[in-house]
Amino acid sequence: MTGLRIKMQVIVFDAADLASVSTFWAGVLGGTVKTYDDRHMVFVNDEPRIGIQHAPNHVRPDWPDGTQQQMHLDFWVEDAAEAHELVMSLGATLLQAAEETDAPDTFQVYADPAGHPFCICWMK
């Protein structure tokens, strides 16, 4: 089997408030938002990266022990402090601070304005 012939791939989040979530991800990725009837698309360098579809009954995941998370994103960054300041200024919530371990890398867990979890990761 050769697999699907994918022309474009984006991750799509459900959200009750399209504007806050699309503005958040556009800010994180340095992109722009294009709006459609019941969805928004975040573009970076004229390429679609993340979609947000209107889901008026969206239930915010309660990480880590509540409503089950559906998925999450990992972003490997050069400057963790700068990334933290950016996502927090855009409305993220810090869910779990980095823990000291012997691993060569570490991460912090955040949520976007609709509660979708994502990680900022970096090498020590």
C-alpha cells in the first residue's frame, strides 16, 4: 500500500469561541487568520497550519485528570522563556511547569483559550 496522496494537512480544533482560539494560534505561529462561515484557518507563509471549527457545545478538556484530552501538540523551541512569555500573553494557561529530571530535554504543558493542551519543549 502506498498510502494517501496528501496535498495538504492541517490539525483542526473544535471551539465554541472561534475568534479567541484562532487569534491565539495565529499569535503563537506568527500567522494570520482567514475566517469562513463556521471555521477559521490559521495561515503561516500563505500555507494553512491550524483550523478551528465552530463547536458550540465544546467541552474544555480538564487536563490531566478530568475530561479526556483528545490530542495535543508539541512545539520544540530555542528559547523556552521567550516562548512562555508569548503564549501566556496570548491567553494560554500553564497546566504543568517543567520538572527537573535527568532527561536531555524538558517541557511545560499549556492550554489554549478553549482548553486544548500543548507543550513547549526544549533541550537542556
